[in-house]
Amino acid sequence: MSDVKEFDTRPTGSPSSESPLAWSFHRRGTPPREASAGVTLREKAFLGHLILRGGAIVLDEAVREVLGITLPARPNTLALDNSGERSIQWLSPDEWLVIVPGGEEFALEGRLRKALGQAHYSIVNVSGGQTVLTLRGEKAREVLMKSTPYDVHPQAFPVGKGVTTVFAKASVVLRRPTEEGWELVVRRSFADYCYRWLLDAAAEYGVIVER
Amino acid sequence: MFHIYCPYCEEHREEEEFHPKGQAHIQRPEDPEACSDETWGDYLFFRDNPRGVHHELWVHAVGCRKFFNITRHTVSYEILETYKMGEQPSVTAKSLSEKDKQAGVQAASGGWQTVGARPESDALNKGARV
């Protein structure tokens, strides 16, 4: 066990907490529901985000033991567990993003630290720093094409891929966990901007914001 | 816009995602206390500004955030090669000029090429130079 001090960033009891998009929803609400909307936008708030850094071989062993997912070793890939709720994404040759349902991240961090022992690694809980936006619908790809220079054609961007790229002058982690949906991991400070950009870009196709 | 190949992401990305960070392969003097002021000053402040092949350090700032090297031609802006940190370039000014020599292209020192330098016209050129 390493000597790193851990603390649960989620307070005990049930104080009210606000998602990064709370301010956007508060200020402008959501656009009126349209019957024939081409894009559906939804925030997956309060998920657990961990950044894993270290050697691929060492981390792979621990992650397989604790999460039951094989660490994606190839660049720009994404691995999900059977339920599709937990995922690991390659961010750089020694860095991975783990996203788990909210509330699991602290226990997971502890279990990973235990499994990794004295190995050379780092785990950082970044749950408060970013949020996940999902984009669905037949026009979702068109919205992305307007927003990012990255090629989002299914041939270049198959299911199970995830990249960090430029998105509307900000940066996001863009990923495709399933056939029909896209996920954007956005920084908390960019969340309002990205949300408003997406609403604007999707306006011509009709957009539904689910809450 | 450039399409730059990131050796860590193993694919081409838009130039927007990258930042140039100056000359690559700058070596810190082994023993700064013992080296001359001139060597230290060269190391700190003086950079090459060649007309032709240049090795540069770039960072994939929006992406994997890794530093890597680019071999770039400063006249044509052509990116000849990208390679990881700690590796040596396979394309250099020397390797290019050797290739030109084999193909019979006479390369001026600045990197510009002159026509009519094929081996068969060598005698003609010799006569002209006298």
C-alpha cells in the first residue's frame, strides 16, 4: 500500500450539489421540445472520473483485477465493461481516463492503489473538473462536423474510439462508446460554452435537451 | 493547414492541435560549472536558423500532450518526418544532399537546386566553369 493520503471528494450526508451545467440550465432553461428533433443532448452529471498514469503493463494488471476491463493499449481507443457504465480510455501513452458511475470512484481509487502497491503510478480523482455530454440522433454527426476538425465519419471514427481534440476552439475528449451515441467529456469551465455552442450548432436540425 | 502525424497518437491530426517549441536536439553542457561562457551562452540563447532542413520540437498540445520532433523544410514548409523524443532523425540535410548527389541533382549550399547537373553533363559544366 502506498503512503498517499486519499480523501473522498463526495461529502457525506446529502448536501445539494450542482452539475457544471446547472448555471446554463438555470439561466436559459432548455429549448422547447420539438417533435422532429435531429439531435438529443443530455448531460451525464456527477460521474466518477479518474486519471490513471503509469506504465501500461503494471496498470493493465491492476485494472483487470479491479474493474475487469482490459486496459486499452492502442492509441485512441476506448474499452467498456459489459454494462457499458464503466469505461477506460487511452489519453496518451502513459495516461488513461476511467469513468465510472458516480459514487464508485473513491472506493475504486482505494482498490486500485491496493492492487498497484509500490508500483510507479499516479491516480487523480478529477470528477469535479469535468462532465460528460451525450449527443444522439441522426444529425448528431453533422453537429460534430460543424464543431471539430477531427474526421467523425464512421470509417475514421468507429465505435470504441475516443480522441482528445479541438472542439469549437475549446478542447474536449470526444468518444463513441456505442453505435448511436457520442460522448463529449468537457471541462467544467468550458461546459456552459460547449453547451451553448452545441445548442446553436444543432438549432437547424432541431434539438431536444433531456434532463 | 498542416496535417501532422503524431508519433504517439499514431495518426494525422490538424495543425490546430499542435504548438511549435523551437529547435530540437539542444544538448545541455555536461558540466555547466566548467564550461566556457560562450558554450553556455550558445546553449541558452543561440539557435540555428537554417534555410532548408530543420529539426524542431513540437508538442501535441490538444491531444496526447506529448513532445515530439519534426523535420521540416524551412523554404517549402514540407514536413519530411516526425519522430518520438529520444530518437534520431532519419532525414537530415546530409542524407538529403547525398540522395540528390545520387540522382545527379546539384544542390547549392542554400538548399536550392540547380538544373543541368546530371553526371553526363559534367564535362560541359566543367568547361563552363573555367
